[in-house]
Amino acid sequence: MNQTDLEKTAKEMVASGKGLLAADESEKTCQKRFDSVGVECTEETRREYRSLLLTTPDAKDHMSGVILYDETFWQKTEDGDDFRTYLASHGIFPGIKVDKGLVDLPGFPNEKVSQGLDGLPERMENYSKEGAKFAKWRSVITIGEGIPTDACISANAYVLARYARICQDVNIVPMVEPEVLFDGNHSIEKCEEVMAKTFDALFKAMTLYNVFMPGAILKTSMVLPGKDSGTPIDHDDVAQRTVRVLHDHVSSELGGVVFLSGGQTSNDAFINLNRIAKKGPHPWGVTFSYSRALQDPVLKEWAKDRSNKDAVQNLFAKQLQFAGNASKGELDESTLHNDNFVTKSQDL
Ligand code: 13P
């Protein structure tokens, strides 16, 4: 493990005004997204769409890295460059999602654990050799009647910690993502309580399994009222609670903190990040690692006219600029689009 390199990469991933694009949707999730805009979902259309995003001019001004799915990791741009090489040569870190999805946690109805530890050291070694600088592993915590259980939280904390240490052994920065789902009718107080518990278990496990904190990144949800609770999002309350739970329950040694958008509208995801950033200083760089909030309007624009590369890339650049400004607490919220986009599928 090269601690200096890991720490440096983690810091650059959350450098001021920059954040990450999550472009690691599984084939199944891509299928749902493409269906929603009426584009056939094939290996080639996925490549075509992602090629536009990744080659957007000046994306590096606000994009420090991109999380790729295994299929995309090996694909090429229109000019025949491997995406991963193209990104690296443009000052953007290529990352790779490495969990193998969710399975039921036996004995615990409605709870899931993510799988993929078997064979992971060999897979990570190969990704490292091929240029991956960071990785992502997503676990899911669902809030509902009697859940999450301590068993579910600790099972997921354990796999996230094991994965993180395996990444660091091959000098890949692990992004650990315990996503507390937005789905449900829970209160914002409940969400904060569950996130506190989840972070406590996660950092205990990461310490136990010798994870080098400055060389790891937390990818987290924001503290939100459940999507079906009927409670509207109060941006200042979200920011206050999110900052409180992070400051009180996340290791201050960590390399950085990034947020997922989780099914919030693009505007909510940008405004909430802006308000969170304004509450700084924070012990770590804090920024975005969004899929839907960055991509939803862009995917629609692409579906409208796939030959209009400039329109698609200009819109994506605009989304990155909103997010980059928000990560510094410098977003002029009155400039956001009037359209409020949201895509529902949760399974990435
Ligand atoms: P969303 O921003 O759409 O939640 O996706 C981010 C992500 O990578 C979740 O794993």
C-alpha cells in the first residue's frame, strides 16, 4: 500500500469545485433509463451515450473522476481511445464499480447485503494494472417497519471494510457507499438516526480491518425525509442534519465525503449540496458523485436528437457547473433550470 499516493488521489477527487460523475449504471438500470426516453439499450448505444459525457470539452474543470461499469471500463471513444486512458490523459480519474449487486440477507426480510468479495483481490489487481485509480462499492440500507436491523448494518459494514482494504492493497482509493435509501415514509429524524448508526458501524469495521482512512472516500446519502412521507424537502434542515451527522459520526481522518443524489430532483440535489457546503468548514473535502442529478436532463436531450452532440455536451457541461459551484457553496440557485427532472429507479 502506498499511503502517500492513496491520500493524494483521495484529496484530488474532492478538490475544490470538482466532483464525480457516476456513470456505472448496470445494464438493467441503463435499460430502464433508456426505455424511459425511448432509446434502444444496447452495448453500442450505452457506449455512444457515455462517450458523449466523458468527452465533453473542459469537463475536467468540474469533474475529478468518473465511476465506470465494467463494460464501459473496456470500451472506447469515437476516436478509438480506451475511455479509461482518455480520462486519465485529460486529468480525470477513471474509477470502477466492483460490487456485484445486492442479495437478500437470509433471516432478515426486506434487507439486503451486497456481494462480490470472492475473487475481489484478483479483479482489483487487474483494474489497478489497467489504470483504475479509485473504486466504488454500494451497500443499501432500507428504512421501514423494524428495519434496518443491527445485523443488516453490521453485515454491510463488514463487506465495505473488507472491500476497502483490498482496494488499498493495490493502491486504489476505495469509495465506501452505504446508501440509506430515500424510499419510504420515514421522518427526517429517523433518517438521521439510521445514518448515525450506519456510520458508527462502518468506521468501527474500517478501523478493525486496517483501512487507511486518509486514502478512502465516503459516498453517502443526505439526511432526507422519506420520499413517500409527504414531507417536503426543507433545504436548510437537510443541510443542518447532514452536516451534523457527518461531523459527529464520520472519521475526521477520512480522505473525503461525496454525495449520491438518490432520486432527489436535480435541483434539490444541487441546492442541498450548496447549503451543505455553505455550512463549512468541514474536516474533509465535500462534493458530489451524482448519476441521476447530473444525467437526467442530458439523457433526455440526447434522446431528442442523438446527432446533436453540441447540445448534449453543452447541457452536461452546465450540469457539471451547477454541481461544481454547489460544492463550493457558490451556486446562484436562481439560475437553475425551471424543469425539475427526476428518474425513479433506485437499483444501480
Ligand atoms: P444517484 O446520484 O443517481 O443516486 O447515483 C449515484 C450512485 O452512484 C449510487 O450508487
